[in-house]
Amino acid sequence: MNIVRRRPWDISERKVTPEHLAVNRRALLAGAGAVTILPPAARADVTTNPAYTPGRAITEEKYATTYNNYYEFGESKNIWGDAQNLKTRPWSIQFDGLVSKPRTLGLDDLLKQVQLEERIYRHRCVETWAMTVPWTGFPLSALVKLADPLASAKYVVFETAQDKSMDGLNAPFYPWPYIEGVTIQEAANDLGFIATGLYGKPLPRQNGAPLRLTLPWKYGFKSAKAIVKVSFTEKRPATFWESIGPSEYGFWANVNPAVPHPRWSQSTERLLGSDERIPTQIFNGYGEQVAGLYSGQTNEKLFM
Ligand SMILES: Nc1nc2c(c(=O)[nH]1)N[C@H]1C(S)=C(S)[C@@H](COP(=O)(O)O)O[C@H]1N2
Ligand SMILES: [Mo]
């Protein structure tokens, strides 16, 4: 059931990582038991379409897992230790709002109903750091399908857990819980992903275990961690960062190097683990897949 399959937008690993790393990762995936690995021949046709190629190396695991944004655990980047106190089993996810039948689904039940795959995506934080990491997970569209929204649903809203292990929740200034959302059309796009793993291992808590949204064409703050609730609404949700600072963080948050944050330029990004700064690309380089979602929306602040 749980098969890792490669998709056209996947970056050919041979381009971005030394072969021994790729092999180790496969060994790990294989060790996970439930996961079947495609034979090498099945991977030969991974596309080299430049729109899907990062032209960058996979970020070293130690950087992606020790330099994190997770305000529930505090404002520091160094929350990975504290995050280990989050209990990720048992876990359930609630579907509500405009769905055919509101219900709560156990995580393991949910995972039985989806097909896992691996995708190597770029990630661009609004603070200008960036990483390139291999996620394991399943398409966001599959989660939406399981939730079975009504035709009247216009937005998908994600809510993060509020657990006693999360000391950051005591900071009264923030409008907890962490809420993010996308339109139904955005959620249907092939790039939208729900991550359950990273570097071929279960998703680390600091990166959003056990379920985390991944929207690689948007600033990282859209990618809500530790999801406990998915709601369908007719009204655009008040999202966490937009509520805190509407002049600095918008609902759409599509990556655009030409639209500066009010306090800093977005034209370049720093790759985690190095001092190197490289140019930022519009839609984080995924425009071919997603630009069409926004055609004609000229009155919207699409890029902040
Ligand atoms: N619940 C929750 N999700 C969150 C955040 C957060 O503070 N809380 N930070 C966001 C931001 S700003 C970024 S850049 C990414 C960081 O993900 P990473 O720590 O896995 O790199 O998580 C996003 N998801
Ligand atoms: Mo971020």
C-alpha cells in the first residue's frame, strides 16, 4: 500500500546528492518496512525539466533538523530539543466545516488510505533562509479527497496542535492556535503535499511531526506543522501571521523576489549550512506548476 513513487517534478537525486547518500536513504526507507522502493529502472525516466530542478544540493540533514521555526516551542531557531517532548502517538485529525460528514480520523487509519511517495522540494522562509529537502508523504489533494468537502467549500484551513509540551503557547501576544489556509484550487494543485517523513525517516517533531503541510511555492510560514484539524470554509480564514502583521505577511504568500518584505529584500536567499546567498525565484521556481492559479487576480496582494 505504502509505495514511494517518483513524480515528474521530482529532482533527479543523481544531480543533487552523492550516490552513497541516496543509497543510504533508500536503505533507510526499505528498513521502514511498509515502504516498497521502485527498482532503479523505474526511476530512469525522472524528468529533467528545468522547472523541477533545483540546481542545488540537498541540505545536510543536521541543518534542516536543528534550525527551525516553530513558535509553539518558542521564538528561537533552536527548539529541536524541546520539541522532542511532543507526543505524536496517538494522534488524530479532525475534518470539519463544509464536509459531507464531519469526523475524526486516527492517524494510522489515515495513513492506510494514502499512498506515500518522496519528493525533493525547495523551501523558502520569508526570513530569507532556504533549504532543499526530501519529504516523504502524500499529496494534499488526497487529504482533501478523504475529507470529502462540499461543493460550497472555498478554503481549506489547517490548525496546529496546542500541546502542554509547547512552552511558546504561554506567550500571550500570539493568536494561537497556528492557523494556515489555502484555496480549494490551490489545495488541488499537484505540488501541495502533506509530509510524514524527512530524509527517508519519520518526520522529526521539530519539522512538524506527525503531519505537516508543504507548499513549496509559498513562503515557509504557510506550511503548518503538527496538524490536528482540517476545516473547509466559505470565508477566507484569518491566518496566524497575517493576523499578527497584515502589512508584512499576507494570505497568499507566494514567493516573489521582486516584492520586498517591508523590512528586508526578498531578492536573494541563504542556503542553510552555508553563507552563500543565491537569487530567489518567483514562486520559488515552481511557476510552471502554479502561476495559472493566480491569473486574473490582479487586486490581490499575492506575493507577501
Ligand atoms: N505550527 C507551526 N507551523 C509552522 C511554523 C510555526 O511557527 N508553527 N513556522 C513556519 C515557518 S515560518 C517555516 S519557515 C517553516 C519551517 O519549517 P522547518 O522548521 O521544518 O524548516 O514552518 C512553518 N510552519
Ligand atoms: Mo518561515
